Amino acid sequence: DAGVIQSPRHEVTEMGQEVTLRCKPISGHNSLFWYRQTMMRGLELLIYFNNNVPIDDSGMPEDRFSAKMPNASFSTLKIQPSEPRDSAVYFCASISGGSLSRDTQYFGPGTRLTVL
Amino acid sequence: GQQVMQIPQYQHVQEGEDFTTYCNSSTTLSNIQWYKQRPGGHPVFLIQLVKSGEVKKQKRLTFQFGEAKKNSSLHITATQTTDVGTYFCAGRGQAGTALIFGKGTTLSVSS
């Protein structure tokens, strides 16, 4: 099992540029989560999908952030335009099984984003 | 909204000493999970507690869920350098809602 796959692992970009982060959940998992981690704010849930449908995007900081899940095996998180305060590690996670109530989350290795 | 608070934020111990991190929720939880994140790594699931007063053990790690299902603790006996990392609790309110993560407790161990 390859686990949750994220790309790129590192991204350095300049302020104002568009950034796209990618995630491939574990095959068969039907819920996917995007998190942002910073020293100041810890691990924050941005958005999650269940069966490819966005369920809760209340954690998305502002309109510059958008996320899509066109199919069960792929999701993107886009920041446009990026700002220095978006610098963080972005994790994708997926749920095993079909129960959002009980199942554990498997995290990907993360994308470390630096916006200059 | 629901909040999950963890203390302490940082803890340094000598190898062989015990360590405890505490997690408190502003609301009753349906379950709580614990994760460990090594430096430079990603959170890795450790355990889930569901029942009121539940206690689970994994070798030197003991996890407890409070009777009111609003608090939890992780205790490590005789820490080792391999225990270094950040330990997160994550609580779930109503069934079907997303986990809310605490800010974590970062453990450092000196030999």
C-alpha cells in the first residue's frame, strides 16, 4: 500500500503566484481532508470531502483558497494569489473504511510551502 | 465552536522519566484519537478511545478517556529517545463530524 501521496513535497514560490497542491488518497478511502500546519496555529482543518463532495469548507481561510476532488483518487488545493502568510506545511489525509464517525486518518507526507 | 486544548505545549524529560500530556474539550466527545508526529514527519495514528472511562495500553503508553468524555490523557512510562515528537489529541463531537485537533505537546528526551 503506497499510502497517501502528496506532491510536490516542497514548493517555493513568490507572492502573487498560483500554487497547486495535489493529493492521491489511499485506494478505497472515501473521505479526504486537507490540513494546514504552522507553529502558531497548529494543525487546522481546511476542508474535507466525502465521496468526492465537499462537506465542510468552513476552515478555508479566504477566497484565495479553493479545493476540488474531481474523482475518488485525486484532489487539489489551490491558492491564488499566494501570500507569505500562506507559508506552512499542508497535509492531506484520508479515512479508511466508510464510517466518518470512527475511522482513523492516514496522513500524507505533506507539502512544505514557502511563499517569498 | 468546539475546542480541544492540550497541555503542556512543551515537555523536556530525562530518558527514563515518565511523561503525561492532557487533552480537554469544551464539549462532550463521541470519541478521541491520539496521533504522534516525529520531527519533520506527518501525524501517525496511535489509538482511538470511544467509551467513557476507557483505558488502553500500548507497551509503555497508557491512554485514558474521562468519565464525562470531555478529557483524555496519554502517559508514557520510562521515556526513551525514540519517544521524541509531538503528540496530538483529536476529538470528534457529534458523530459524522470532522476531528478537531489539539495544538499538541512536543516531547524532547535527553539521554
